[in-house]
Amino acid sequence: ADRPWITLTYAQSLDGKIAGEHGQQLVLSGDASMIMTHRLRTVHDGILVGIGTVLQDDPRLLARHLRPHEMATASQPQPIILDTRLNIPLTARLLDRQRHSAGECLAPWIIVGADLVDPVKCQQVEACGARIIRVPRLPETAGQVDLAAAMHQLHQLGIARLMVEGGARVIQSFLTMPAAMVDLLIVTVAPVYVGEKGI
């Protein structure tokens, strides 16, 4: 295949919701599922999230919730952000060179729409150590990048196994692709009801 093996993982409520009203973040994962997720990260070359997750959580995207003896040998996945318009703030933890030097996170790869990016912002983000991956947009969508082309580029860059963690729009994009792109789907179900206003 000319794309990575893709694992899509997310947590949902008993009524099938993955976020609250207006996409509000919900804590649906317990300790056991958090440990499982972080172990899964160690067997993937890259971990992909959308810009919404970065703006809301300011994540580091490391495999952290491991036993002490596992941490020493754990392979850390390459953080990859789907950020069509390059909206990542320069203050994001993933762009902090001091955190990179301290091993607190890796500099991210950022997938952007080829024709949508401000060149000045691009230079600023690259100066923080990030790699910009330009991908064509799908003509019939409002700026959405061609995910198949993005996956092809990631594969060419050495990502053989990719873990997709969300958020809601990214999960939906992968699950509704015309060509099946998800090889393994892992859904953790939390014993709660969110209600009809959830997503």
C-alpha cells in the first residue's frame, strides 16, 4: 500500500457521543484505557490529531502513562497535526524548542492545505522546529485537504504505522473516506450517557 497502516482510536459514551455540546471536551477515558492508549502509541510511528485538539488540549502527544521500566525503552511517535490553515499558536507546547531539548515532546509535522498558508506564519512555525507538509485540497469541500494524498506523503516520509486520535472532525473524516482507510478501529465505551446535545 502507498499509505500507512492506520489505527483509529477514540472513546465514546454509551449513547455513542465523543464530545459534549458544541464539541466540548469530555473525559471519557479511565486509567486503564489511558494506559492502553499510551502503550498503543509506542507501536506506531506517528500520532495524528486535528488542530481542534491542539487548540483545546495543548497536548504533547507522547507515550507517558507507562510503567517506569517501559518509559526507558519506549519508542515515541512522531506528532502530526492536521491543520489546513496553519492555525497552530506559536505558544503551543509542541512548538516549544526548550521542551524538545528536554525530551518533553517532539517537534510536530503539520499537514496544511497547499494554497492556504501564510508564508510568514509558515516560517515562524518552521523556526520552532516543525515540518510543514503541504497537501492539495479537495475541490468540492470548504478547504479540506485530500486525506489520501496526505497519507501517501506520510508513508513516503517513513510513517508505516499511524495512530489517529481525533478530535471529532478528524475521526469523522477518516471514517467517511470514500476508500476505506482505517485498518484497525479501537473504541472505548465509557459507562455514561451524554444526551442528544452531544456529538
